[in-house]
Amino acid sequence: MDKKFGKKRRKKPGKLGMVPVDENVPLPLQRQSDDIILKKNKWINKDRILVFAGRGISYRDRHLMKDLKTLMPHHKAESKMQRSKTLAVINEMCEMKHCNKCIFFEGRLKRDLFMWISNISLGPSAKFLVENIHTMAELKLTGNCLRGSRPLLSFDAKFDEIPHLKLLKELLTQTFGVPNFHPKSQPFVDHVYTFTHLDGRIWFRNFQILSEDGGVVEIGPRFVLNPVKIFEDSFTGIALWENPDYVSPAKQRQIFKKAVKERYVNRVEQKVHHETTFPKNAYESLAYDEIFEDNDPIETAKLLEGKAKEKRVENAKREKITKISKDSLTKKIEEKQIQVIRGVIAKRKNAAKNKRKA
């Protein structure tokens, strides 16, 4: 029993192995305070991204910005920028925050959202119109991933074929890719960012990896980037590329209002046509009662022929009246439109003269 429950003998320490000279460099006997201490840095890519917005964005746009911040552990925050400041001030703000990339959200009329993605040091910068926004808080996006984990970036095959998409691919990779060994990141890869080019737009989706077989579930957020311009420098410079198919949201709303106005004009024309062609006699059969008063077939035939001639004359008169009423209505509408256009042109001329005088 004593042997069984007795104290175990301590093992003798093994012999120390030989360590290569490169891994364990002997320190000098004397070292000055000004000498630089060499360290092994695994965190090589030290990209920092400034993510903030200007004043005037809606609540949905603000939630989208918050979702991007949660997905990017290498970001830095900043308060909202005033409208009076120009975009060139953002470069100075990034230098003060020690950031070399920037994502800036610009809102207009609390309806339209524009996203700027820029490389602060050398450029380029790209401007996008953000459409079809869905945040992570929506119930249909049921995925969940580890906070701060590094994502995989998946791009469509078209990003390697079209020239301006090659540039955008490199810009998006450097912006959304989390640096390896970042202090705030986790050493796991459990979700995927997909960038798909379809219908002239870039569709962004975020999926959680469930299994090695390829099972995924969407996390969010989801949005569509409609590229507008690509500039040479950061928020400034020459436009390297411009989207020829881009139509501004204000122009789209203007086209929709014009279509609604044309429907109103058509409805008025139909109303006038209905009033002019409305029958005066409710029962036309009463006009032929004279035919049945006499039994002579020759006289009835003559009466029928006379009634037919009267009806033809009345129809011809009605057609002339409707044509005249339609022409007069369209002329009035055209005259009103011309007056409005002349008034707008006169206002612009007066404004231009006032600017020249000033």
C-alpha cells in the first residue's frame, strides 16, 4: 500500500537540444538606450479603414454603416462630417487617424445614398450609388458568425475580364479584406463575401460557412453598388472611368412624374371625347315610328333612305366637332408647356446676369 500511494519520483530533466544561431541571437554585454530593438512582427499588413458618414443620411443607411463596422475589425470610427466641408478634407481626417483607406457614406435628401471607397495615399477612389439595402437585423437573414473573424472574398469571373472591374476588384480586396494577425481579429474563417457583377452593378452578399460540403446561410447585410465614377486620386483628380448607363435618382423621379402627367393628359382627352360623342337621344327606335304608320312599301323605303342620309350627316358633323375639340385641347396644353419653359429660361438668364455682375 505504501508503494502504491507513495510519492511519485520526479523525472530527471532531459538534455537541452542545440538551438540554431539565427533563432537565438546572443545579446550584447552593453546596449545603449537609443538602439532600436528588433522584433518579429507577424502583423505585416497594417491597413486601417476610416468608416464614417456625412450629415443627412437616413436611419437605414446608418444601420448599414453600423453593420459594416461590426464586420470589419480593422476599422476606425469618426463623427459625422458637416455639409459645408468639401470631400478633400477627408484626406486630412484619415491622416490624423492614421488610416490609409476610407469608406464614406454621403446622403442626399434622406433618400439617396452614395458610398465612396478610396485609397488615401496614392488613389484611386470610386463613387457608388447604393441600392436595395437590407441590414443584418432583418428576420430573413438568419446566419451568425464569429465577431471579428476573417472573411473569404469571392469575385465573379467578369472581374478578371473587364478593365475597370479589375481596378475595383483590387480596391475592394484591400478595403474589405481583414489583415492577417490583426489584434482585434479572430484566427478563424467562417464567412464569405461575394461580389457578383450583374446588370452593370455589383451585388454584395455575406454568407456563413456551415459545413465543408459547401453549405452556407446568408448573414447580411446585403446591398447593390451601382458604380458612377472612378477618380485618379483620393476624392479628387481626373475621372479614369465613367458609367455611360448611369441615371441619377433625381432624373428617374423626374421621368416618373412626366409619365404621370402624360397619363393625366390622356385621361382629359378621353373625357372630352366621351362628352362630344355622348348620344343625345336615348332611344333611336322612336325616330322610325313613322315607318309603321303606312303599309305602302315604296313610301317606307323612301323614309328609310331619308333617315339613313340624316344619320350620315349627323355622324360627319360629330366627327368634325371631336377633331376640333381634340386639336384645341392639345394646342392649349402645348401653349402652357411653352410658357413654363420660357419662364424657366428667363429665370436662368437673369440668374446668370446677376452672377456676372457680382
